[in-house]
Amino acid sequence: MDVLHHDQTPGTTRSRRGRWTRRARRLTTVVAALFTVIGIGATWTFFFGAPGVGHFRSADGRNAYMDAYAEAMEALPAPTTVHDIQTDYGSIRVYEWSTAETRDRAPALLVPGRASGVPMWAENLPALVAERRVLAFDALGDSGMSEQSVPFATFADQAHPIEEVVTALAPGGVHVVGHSFGGAIAASYARQFPERTLTLSLLEPVFTLARPPAGLFFWAMVSSLPLLPDGIRETALEKIGGVEEEAAELGDDPMARMIAAATEHYQAALPQPTPLTDEELSQLTMPVYVAIASDDSLAGGASAARRAEQLPAATVQTWPDTTHSLPMQAAGVVEPVLLDFFAENEPS
């Protein structure tokens, strides 16, 4: 087992940490606050049965989200091609970036976190698409341009439409990258379709290696309570995201506005994952890279890192001075790590 032990990060990482953008710090709070919404939805599902089909609650809400999504997409490089792949569970919107130099290389397949969609990769895409064909999609059953038509009976079902996308666009296999809940989906896909998964990269994957700390659920619930005094709410948001900015400032960022519109107007329909068992971990035999945040990790922190070392071919890295929004906070330094990982494990 090849393991890069914790806190061994590239030499430029710490200097990069000192230049985090305000955007990334705000997104940390937004992503963490989503756990309140998701937790309530999971409780409803537990007591009242499997979720149905994801949908917007109203036409006006859909329009508000579409406007926010379009604005957030403006921060991304212009895609080479836009695909709408018809699958057994609905239509999946896939954006492709490729050039004459990269189109013949095995692509990276980016799996987003909840309510984040393809726009979450805005800060990572420029470096990735410069060296690699990239496919990124909006998850079925979640907000975005994909349209679900058939419910997922189990969490594992989410891997099947992804396989239909891979079959259509990259039958030779992909380097799968997932963040947050997307990490859980990516791991499920890799376990069920190992022949298509050249490598698996899990960036702060929630409900995959461990459960999130109970304290963060508590503060997320506090932050969502109505009629809460501003001082208490701000304290709760600081505990969740490690930021000291007022919640109102989140509205300044297009990505934050998109996520806010998603949580307000879209009824997601995604079964909740559970951490992989030891047997399931042993089935992930492809090279796996795991990135864990050092501060307030929602992936499980040190316990998740220790479990990741059980993987047959693991590279486990704890990134100092990062939180759950690790891909955004480490933009500029995480991409070379991923690209090197892909290159070292190219098909012969």
C-alpha cells in the first residue's frame, strides 16, 4: 500500500493557504450549512420511505435558480461541448473541455457536492483542462441542468446513470474525482464499475470513510433556526465554517447565491449514503487519492484518514489549514497533485 502520510503536502501549499479568497471562505459556510437541510431530508426519507424525483417547487423558483446558475457558470472556462445524455434515470447535463492535445487522454470525471453542480469547480478547471480532457456533470436528483425522471431506490443506484455517461463519452475509462457528497457517489461508482475507474480521487468525501462530527450537525441546526438573534447565528456559522464574516455577505458571491437558490427552491431526491464497510473498502482496488481537511473536516478528519489507509492502493493526504471547501481553498495547488496522480496511473 502506497500511503502519503498526513501533513505531507507540496511546499507551496502553506503560502497558498495565506491567500485564500473571501469567496472560498464564504462557500465553506454555505456548504456546511447544507447539512441542516440534508439532515432534515434524510430524516423524512427514513420515516416516510424512499425519495421520489427531484424537482423545483415552483416555476418562479426554477427561474430564480436558473438565473443564479447561469451567473455562476460565467466564472468557468467556456466548455468545448455540452452534452445531454439520456439515461435510464433521466437526462444528465455534461460539460466537456478538451483540446487537440488532450482529447485522446483518459478524461477526469468530476462529481459535484450537494446543491453545487458543475459551477463548484470554477477555480479548479483552468489548471485541469490545460492538461486533461475534463467531463463534469450536474447530479441527477439534485439542483442543476440534469433532469431526473425515475427515482433512486438506493444510494448505489446513482452509479448506474453515471456509467451510462461514461459508456457514451469515455468508454476507455475515467479518472473519477468527487467532493463532499460527490465523493460518496464517486466511491459507489468505483466500487460497482472498477473496470471503468482508472483512479479514484476523494476530496473531503462525506459519509464515505466516517460520519461527520456530531458538533457540526449541532451548529448547522442552530444556524438554521428561525428568529435567532444575529449574534448567535454568526457564532454558529463561525463554528461550522471557520469564518468571521456576517452571513449577509454570502449574497455577494454568484456561487453562494446559486446554492442558496437551490436550497430554497429545489426539492432534492437523493438517498443518504452510509460509510463504506471494511469489505466495501477492500473492493476499491484501483489507485485512490484521499484528501482530508485539517480543520473542521466534514469527512471525518483523522478517523477518516486512518480508515482510508485500509484501501489496497491508497495515497492519503491531510491538507493543513483547510476546511470542507478544500477544492476551492486549495485551488492552484491541488490540481497539480491530481494531474500527477492521473499521469502516474494512465492505462498502458
